[in-house]
Amino acid sequence: MATDTLIPRSRRALLAASLGGLAATVSGALGRPGVVRAGVDGDVVLGQDNFTATTTTIYRSGDGIGLAAFGSVAGLNGYSSHGSGVSGETSTGIGARGESTSGGIGVHGQSDSGAGVDGLSTSGAGVHGVSTSGIGVDGSSSSSIGVQGVSGSFVGVVGVCNAVLGIGV
């Protein structure tokens, strides 16, 4: 059926058409959830990338953990293109700590070209290992030296056995 555009419409017909369109829009909006934008007030939005040009700091008053993250592969992952991926610092305790209670590795270091784990101290041991029933510090290599000690002014490696009949140096 062709519509003749030359026939003028009444005000009543135009008003009815407008109200019908408005009613359709309102009923469509009621049937679906509206768009929600979280984080515009500075909150971190879960499940989304959050960008900032400054450091985000979380302070916890009192004793206890400041931030806890749990995951099936990694609880917390840090990445940096020019520095430390994860940094830990303390004035009196342990700067960074790893623990395993089921036979895994407490702290793991890996590198393609440098040291996997590096320790540095100005007055104590750079790396310290203790075990109550196994090897305190273990080193192995499939193609080079397993453990190496170098000193500029003293002995590079010292081994001591505290057992009565043990063999040691």
C-alpha cells in the first residue's frame, strides 16, 4: 500500500506516534540492565586494566597483611620492562619471602642470561641457606661448575663438618 505524502497528518496522529515511540524506548530500557561505569571515582576495577601515571599505594593500619592476592597459578605477578618485577622492602624484617608447605620451592629464580637468584649484603651473607634435615645450599650444573666461591682477600669456599667422626675441612 502506497502512502501519499501530500496528505497532512493531524496533531493527534503525530502526538500518538511520538508517544508510541517513547513508550517503546522506555519498555526496552526496563527490560535490560543499564550500563554501569565503575572506577571513575578512582577505584580499581576488578577484571579490567587500570592505568595510572602515579604509584597506587595501599596503607593498612595496625599489624597484619596489607594486601593478599590468591590465584591457582600465581597469587601475585609483577612485571617491569626496566627494573624489578616485584620488590620487597622492610626496615627490620624480611624484604621478600617465599614459602612452600607441600614439597615445592619457596623462592625460585630463573634467568636466560644472568643470575637466577642474586644476593647482596654490605655486612652479612649475600645468600644464606639452612636446612634441618637436608642440604643447606645446593648447587649443580650439567655443563660447568656447580658451586663456586671467589674472594678478593680471603678463602673462596669453606666447608665445615661439626660431626664427631665426620670428614670436613
